[in-house]
Amino acid sequence: MAEDRFERFGRPKKDDKEKKIKKVLLSMTEQQYKKMQRYQKMFNRKTLTATIEYLIEQGEEKIKRDFELER
């Protein structure tokens, strides 16, 4: 019973397919790093990783739209 009470609080459990387990090393110049920090502030993201993920998602959406227009 006590265990159930604690499970209700905190972050919800993630499914195995939602867990991020792969690491990627990304090297960039000082100028690129500063640009990413500006993007982070502009998009109001907490981390550079979240900023990069957001930019990737936006790029994927644009590519999908471009492909749909060409069909």
C-alpha cells in the first residue's frame, strides 16, 4: 500500500521504447555553439539538446511538406 502511494508522485514511468539510451557526440565550433545558445533562448528551451531536437523535428516537418507538394 505504501509503495502505491509513492508511485503516484514524481515523473511518470517511460515505456522502454521512449527511453533515450543512445548517445551522440556532437562537435561544433565556438561560433556554431554561440548560435545554438541563441536558438536556445529564442525557442525557450531548457537545454541545448532540447533545442537541437526541436530543430530536427522542425526540419523533418518541412521535408514532409516539401515531399507532399511535389507529389
